[in-house]
Amino acid sequence: MAAAIRRRKVGIGLLGSGVVGEAIQDILFGPGKDHAGQDVGLELRKIYTRRPTKKKWFARKAALFTSKATEVLDDPGVDIVIEALGFQRASQLAQFRDYFLRAFRNGKSVVTSDKAVLARFGAEIWAAAERHGRQLRFEACVGGGIPVIRSLSESFAAEEPEAIFGIVNGTCNYILSQMEKSGRPYAQALAEAQQKGYAETNPAADVSGRDAEAKLLLLSRVGFGMDIAPGTIWRKGIESIHAVDFRYAARTGSSTIKQLAVAKRSGDRVQVFVAPVLMPRDNFLANIDGPTNAICFAGRQSAGSRGERDCDYVLVGPGAGGGPTAVAVLGDVHELARGRTASAKAPSLVPHGNLKLQAEDDIEGSFYVRFIVKDRAGIVGDIGRTFGRIGVNISEIWQLRHGEEELRDLARSYGLRVQATAILPFVITLEKATLKQLRRALESLTDRDYILVEPVWFPIWGVK
């Protein structure tokens, strides 16, 4: 038998040794693997991190670690750079972009889990990849362990998308799930998410919707051929959601509350937003629990067989944690290591530039609005007249019986210095309105002396 031909291993350079970077090392260095990941033809040549000696694998693999990113980017034996740095400050993103550009100039392809740098500098980065004939892979940027980018760009390549939407932030979904199941306040549910490792010490990017926004911008790029700058879409976080909102959702609305990222086409415009929504219980997404992602796709070719569903396909999987993200990163690495290449251009199901972003003010829907007011006559009528003057009709008024202890807890949670029995929570739902109309009505109510807490509002999902 002829001797097996030994081929050169594919050299890997790793930028980052945080949650994702360490999980990548765990896979490559784990039981049954040598330092090079020999069984998959990979050689991990260099690992950049600011403080190498603090890292888990430093004691056993000290020669691989460096505190200089250039030692990874300039190593002639590195074929693929994995960028898994994460970021704490927006000012770091330009530096991370420069790492991508340097890697391409040096003839290396890049695999990244960093959705923020692509959302901010994606057009420039893809242009550089194309100019230098290199590959950029970013499966891990959107759905954790869910192969959503590959599914959109390959499996759904013959489709013309109508909508891409879903739960793309496992941290928020965990917090909202815990608030619903246990009645815990937002702060306690967040603290539990941090304790379990589902939320960062500084959770602002997750709970404000910035993380979901970055992922949605990438989905909009792949699905609809749109380059949208961060900060230019409607984004609403979950910080204002209160346990009482789940009571109203469940007992009166037969619904729950989920944070959704939505890109939905209407003609040559695409409605793009991140917000919590009131989700009917019979919707599949209402039952997605804990740190799980679920991304839905609706296409024009499949519309005839959709029936009562609002999408054609759902991709579900783990959405938080280093392990699932590391698996997605290494899936991209293996594709490149096997020689499977694609166009260096950013993938897109719709020709780039054909569709435009719908103006935020024109986003239209039905809305849930929760008030906490002084308990006195005439308030609901005044609110109704205010909305009516702007051309918005109230659909329903929801009011539950609240015991004195519950009202006391509600007053305490908002820091209200009033007798518990003197406050009145209630919800109104609105018929179809635009964001501009809703905001105008709420702004005109800000001077009312009976408003004790800024109204909490968000869309109702699935209302035609």
C-alpha cells in the first residue's frame, strides 16, 4: 500500500481568549486532541490576548500565547484568523476592523463571532476581502450555534424573502422567561442570568437591544441586501418590562412577552426594528424558553402553503454561551480548511441596494400600553380623547383586580410615595397606529398630574 500523503495542516491564529476564545481552545485541546487539533487538519499556531498568564490553557500551552495581535496577523504560517475578541467599548471597533484588513492584506481569511464590528464596518471589510481575494465567514455572529447564515445564503438561495424575524438574544429571552415563570422583578431575573453566565457583568448591550440590533443588521444584509448603520433603526430594550406586564399578558391577553428582531418587507421598503412584543400564546415563538434563539423565515415561493403560520421555516438552537458560538466558529473554519470557498462579496438573497429602509415614524401596528395612574374618575376618558385627537382608536381596556399587597409592591418597585390603594394600573390596546402617532399621544400626556409612571408600551405581534 502506498504511503499516505501527508498534507500541510491549515494554520489557525486566534484573536481573543475570552468566553468564546477559551471555548474554541477547549474543543481543540480537549480529550483526544493534540495541540494542533490533528484529527481535523488544523494547527493552532498563535493565540492573542492582553493578559496571557491569566488564561486557562496558558500553563500547558504557554508557547502559543502572545500579548501582541500582530504576531497572529503577520505569522506566515497562519492561513485563517479567528476573531473572537468581543468588545467593551465602541471605540475598540475601529481597531478590530483594522485587524480584519491587515489579515486580508497578508493573504489570510477571517472567521469572526463579532457581530458589532461587522454591523459598523461591514461594507468596508467585505470590500477588502473581495479586493484581496480572501474569505470572510461570520456564522457565529447571529444565532449562536444555529446555522442561520448558511441556511439563508445557501438553502434558501432560490427564495425571495418576505420576512426574517425571531429571538436572537438568549440573555433577554432568559430574563423574560424567568420573569414570566417566577414573577421575579426584572432586576432579580437579570442577576440570575449573570450568575448563570447568560449575561455579562455589564449587560447593557443585551438588555438595551444593541446586541440584537447588530445581529438584525447582518440578517437584513444577507436577506434583503441592505447596508444599515447601527443606531438608525427603531430599537427598544426590555429594561422597562415589569412583572405586572406578564400578569396582564397572560390573564387578559392570553399572551406572553418576547423580544423580537424583525425585518419585514412591504413593496420596496423593509421594516426593521428590535423591540419586546406581546406574543400570542399559540405562536411558536411564545414557547421558546430560556437562553434559546429561534429565527423565522418567510419567503414568497412558500407563501401558498403557509396557512395560518406567519413564517415558513424556523431555526432553533442555543443562543447564549461560549460553547455553541465556538462550534459555529469552528464550523466555518472547517469549511475553509476543506477548501470550500464562496464569493468574497457579502451574501445576499436580494440584489444589493434594491430595497430601502422604511422610516421609523411610519412603522405601523397595534400596541400594548400600560399605565399606572392616580385612582380617580375621568382618567381613561381623557386618555381616550387624547389618542382620538391624533386619529388612533382604543381597541380594549384591560384592568385586573390587584390586592393591596401587590399594589404596595408595585409602588415600592417604582419608588412611588403614595398610598398603595391610591394607584391604579391598567392597560389599553390600540387599533392600528404608526409609531409617530403613538409617540405624539404619549408626549401630550406627559404633563398630566395623574400619570405616576412613564407608560410602558410595545407592539402586539400578529395583529393584521
